[in-house]
Amino acid sequence: MTVFDNDNFITTLDKKQVHATIESCFIFSAVWSLCISINTEFRRPFDMQFKKICNGELDTMKQKLEKKILPSTFDRGLIYDYIYFPEKNEWKHWMDLVNKDMLDQFPKGT
């Protein structure tokens, strides 16, 4: 499949890459639109249920998924802890994007 990127260069992606990007964009969109409305108290239980649904692990599912759609990085932390970068088809934990040297300079509460 041939697509244009942001700089109008043509990029060729195979069918597997296209599917992986669409799945990841869907998951990221679901987390930050629907799932974000869940208050802090229920985020951990919802996280566990969301992961089961996306990985086809619910006993009540009539048809199991052929493969897991969540990346293995989601095994560490909550679904809310990750950011998706479609240009690299890569998930990163938000703390990996924080300048750790700046954390010590952050004002402390009283």
C-alpha cells in the first residue's frame, strides 16, 4: 500500500504494517476518548477488563480473536501510561518522554 506522509513523500507499507497502525490508532483513540472518562478509582479494574477484551481473553466472548491486538509493552502498567507514535508504529511509556533531570527541579508542594 502506498501512502503520503506529512511531508508529501510517498511511503510504501505492507498490509501487515497498515493493519498494525490502524489497530494501534484505534486503541490509542479509544483510551484517550472513551476510557479517559473513567475516574481514578476505577481505572485499574477497567484497565484489566480492556486488556482482556483487546486480547480476546474474555470467557464470555462467542468468538476468540485470532491474535492479541495490544502490544506486549501494555503488560507493564496501565493502558493510560502509553503514548502511540504512528509515524514509527511505536508505543512509549510517558515516563520515557520525561526529562528526569528536570524532575528534581519541579516545585515541591507544602
